Amino acid sequence: MTEETKEVKSLNFLEEIVENDLREGKSGGRLLTRFPPEPNGYLHLGHAKSICLNFGLAQKYGGQTNLRFDDTNPITEDTEYVDSIKADVRWLGFEWAAELYASDYFAQLYEFAKKLIQQGLAYVDDSTAEAIASQKGTPTEPGQDSPFRSRSIEENLALFEGMKDGKYPDGSRVLRAKIDMASPNMHFRDPVIYRIKHAHHHRTGDQWCIYPMYDFAHGQSDSIEQITHSICTLEFIPHRPLYDWFIQKLDIFPSHQYEFARLNLTYTVMSKRKLKQLVEEGHVAGWDDPRMPTLSGVRRRGYTPEAIRDFCERIGVAKRDNLIDVGLLEFCVREHLNKIATRVMVVLDPDPIKVVITNYPEGQTEELSIENNPEQPEEGSRNVTFSREILVEREDFMENPPKKFFRLAPGNRVRLKGAYIIECNEVIKDSDGKVTELHCTYVPESKSGSDTSGLKVQGTIHWVNAATALPVEVRLYDRLFQVEDLNEAEGDFKDHLNPNSLEIVHAFAEPSLKEASGTYQFLRKGYFCLDSDSSSDRLIFNRTVGLKDSWAKDQKKK
RNA sequence: UGACCGAUGGUGUAAUGGUAACACAGGAGAUUUUGGUUCUCUUAUUCAGGGUUCGAAUCCUUGUCGGUCAACCA
């Protein structure tokens, strides 16, 4: 494709804003974004969208991105989360210009608050939380002024200092901005900007007992760092006028806030609160349970950073609510894994069928060479052992097959992947009528790669050598929830958990998997990766995602 | 029913007053030693009414529907 015919990719609305600002020389042609997680939980795919957006924008337009922890609430925050967040951002493939903390600015923020008081734009309120809430009014009725609203500047200054000095207990007083109790924007009704919390902070320790609220920390932090584009999700739209109001009254660097629609995925919850609940109530094994939409979960599941970045690219960025089909994520994962995954043969059925090749000499074995990845011939090949007795999937045999069943059936011929064509001659059953063995004959001239038999078969199936098969544990995951749209679902979200989201099977793998590492395609089955629960004598694989299966889909339709 | 935000195939995202397109999903076929991959073809879209205009998904207006906002959370 030439440069001229190459399609120009259209810009999303944020790229347009950035291009415009850069063109007009705003902020001196500088671009600085930030990714501002609160260290009170693990990152999930929704954060991945935000990370790709913030870091991606900076990358594309020659800017930079800060990683800033929004750590203004010491009660819920912890260094455990700081560490996991940093690891997740790096894993996704991004490097920040600076690692910063809102708590770095506590002293500066305190001065900002005093400045507001001095302008008569903030006051200390002794009301209880309940009183403040009831004075707030409702979206359709104006609020009432607090009885403490008209304190003098001097008194406010003294009380605020007292708050800082630890003279008052938690909850006894707050600092409020003095704006407009009748504003149609609830956030303008004298928002609380500082509260007392005698709590240990993960970074500042016991240095502070007053902590700024989000609205008095986030925009100011952006401004201190001279963030040019502060990108957040839609629910912060009503905060924007407040964000601008503080910057104007404080007369500090004018960062600007822009909002985009958060990611929603079908069959998934994407809220830190709900994910935390799943972990704490034991519905999953932890934040990194492979069924979780957390970055640590999908990583353990075998998703690659490339696939997630591709996904974030494909879902786009806009301002309308969305619900993305989880099938798109799976598409992205398959697309990447198809290119990189080593192919191996594993019989997943814990109760496989033994196939005896009756015309293959007893005791004889031979090594057959099989390609590691047809998509990447340079990945070379490996040997697998063939012998008189092999194991195949029970579902690859049918005694009375429908037409178009291309696998094993009485009188049918199939190709054993990388080996020979065999024909099924006899079905052996136990007293209950259950198939225990298939007696087949192989075609010696049909050896893979040097087939002179002239035979054409419709199906190829995978197999493992019975004598040397390696027992492994395989964890098959299904969607965590049974309903597509959790936001629309009735009742508690946990009522819709899928009881079959994890199935553990004991499978039979080709011996090459003994030294497993990385990502595999189990031929005809899906993509799998070694789980961290594995030990040298007990290998455990996670199914990342299944292969597309048009046969199964056709069967389902009928 | 106060303010704010939004509405384009099944799902997302484009089209920036000039032929409604791309991806996923769906369907049909070809290729294939994975019923995978790849390739070809294909179904399906502007919330409604009114207005401006030679021309409207786009601008104006009214309405409808959806979302957000009343934490000493972020």
C-alpha cells in the first residue's frame, strides 16, 4: 500500500483537541498528561483504556505522561496497591515521566486553602456531616446556608490552623469553599474541601491529620505539575466548573479537564468496589484470579499487553455510554496469540479413548517432526513419539456420526496430526456399552511430510502417545457472569455469577510440555499458558481463550 | 423532571454542510495435515417532528429516550 492510498485514520475527539491546542501554541506547544489512580485497589481493563489514552496521546504528539497517585484518603490506601499499579502500567508497556503523589503537595495544598480563606472564599464549618447533607438541598431545591458560613477571615484562619494542629477530633469540623448554596450544580453548594482524619498515611505517616478532598486536590495537583490535558471519565463532568473555579481563584496554571466514556464490557463488572467485593467475599481466588478483568487477572490468564493495547485502540474513544462485546477482546487476544503461540498437542478429555494401531508393531516407536507454529516457520519443529497405542479426545469419535462429521467413526479415515492416516476398524466397549478402545489400522505410506498414499481425508485430529503422555492440570475458564449487561440486571450483581466459570480437568499432554513456559496453542483447543500455581511436578495450564469453533457453532444451531 | 452530558447497522467507532464507512459479530464460499489461520463475497445504520440550505448524520428548534449529579470517596 503506497503512502497516497493509505487510509488516513480519523482522530478521536481528544486527539482533535490536542492537535488544535498544539497548532495554536497553547501551553507553549507542550503536552503533558497524567494517569491518576487512587492506590486503593488493582487496575482493571477500564484503567487500561485510560492508560492507553493518556500515554498514547503523549506518545503520538511528542508529550509526556506522569503517573500520579491520588492518595488523599489515608483510610483506604496502601503501598501494596502502589506497587501493583506500577507493575501493571509497566506490563502494559508504558513508562511515566515522573512518579508523583498528591500527598507530595499537602503543604502546598494547605497554603492554597489558606489563600482561599483570606479571600473570603472558604470557611470552617462545625456542622455534623448529617447537617451538611441536609442543608445541601436536592437537585431541584436550593440548599440552605450553614450557620457557620459568615465567620470572619481571622476566625476561619485560626480554626483551620487548629484543625491542622490536631486540636479537634475527626468529623468535628471541615473546611468548605464558599460558593453558592443555590447553584443548580450540586458541587457548587459550598463543597467540603478539607476534613479531619487522624489516620496514618502510607507516605506522609502522621504528619497530617487534615486531608484535602478530591476536588481540592486533583485540579491543583494537575496545575502544580502543569498538566495540559487532564483526562477523566464522564462522571466528573459536573466537577469541571469547580475544577476551573479553584484554578481561577487561586490564580494558578490553567490545566484543563476533558472527559470520555468509561469502558463497559459484556458479562463483566468493571468497578473497583465490585471487584473488591468479589475478592473479599471469596467468589474468586484473588485480584489476579484469571477470571477477573483486572490487569493482573488477564495477565495470569495469558492475555498479552499487545492484545490489550490493540483492543483499546479498536474500541475507540467517545463521550457516549458503551457496552463493548467481550468477543472483541477475545478476538484481539486470538489474533496476537495466533502469531506467537507454540503449537502442542494435549488431549483435554480426562477420560480419553485409547486407539490401538493394530498393524503397527508392538514395542516399536518412532519420532515424528512437527512444526512449532505454521504462522512462524522460523520457529522450527520438535519431535513427538508415535507408537501402537495413543490417546484421542472422546469427542473426536462418534459411533453413529452425522454427515459432515470428519473425525473418527467406524470405517472412517482421519489424519493424526503430524503422523499417519488411520482407519477405524473396530469399536471395543465395556459391559455398560461405553467405548473403551478403538482398533485402527494405519497407512504406512501416509507419513506426514512424505505421504505417497494418495489418500485424501477430510479431518485431522490431535493425539498423544499413551505410554509417555504427561498428566497436567488444565483450568478452563468461562465468563464470570451469566448476564450480558450487569448494569441492567435485576438484583445484586453477585446473583448473576456464573457457577461454572471454572472447570478443572486432568489432561494428557505431549512430553515436550515438561519444560513449559509462555504461551501455547493446544492444537484444535485454544490458547493456554502456564499458571503461577504450577510446580515442577505439577503443571497447571490456564485456558486463555478457546479457538473459534465453527463445527461446534453449527452443531449448536441444529 | 433542576442542571449537565449523550443519541449513526446486533456491538463499537468514523464521516467536521456534498456518494453513510471501518472493525467485531452474523451469513455464503474458497484454501487448509488445526472444523484454527488466510482469502473472497455478503446481510444490516443516521431517535422523532419542524426549520435553514441547491444539498443535513452534521446547523437551528421542539420533543422523546438514555446517562450523570444531592460521600467529611475518588
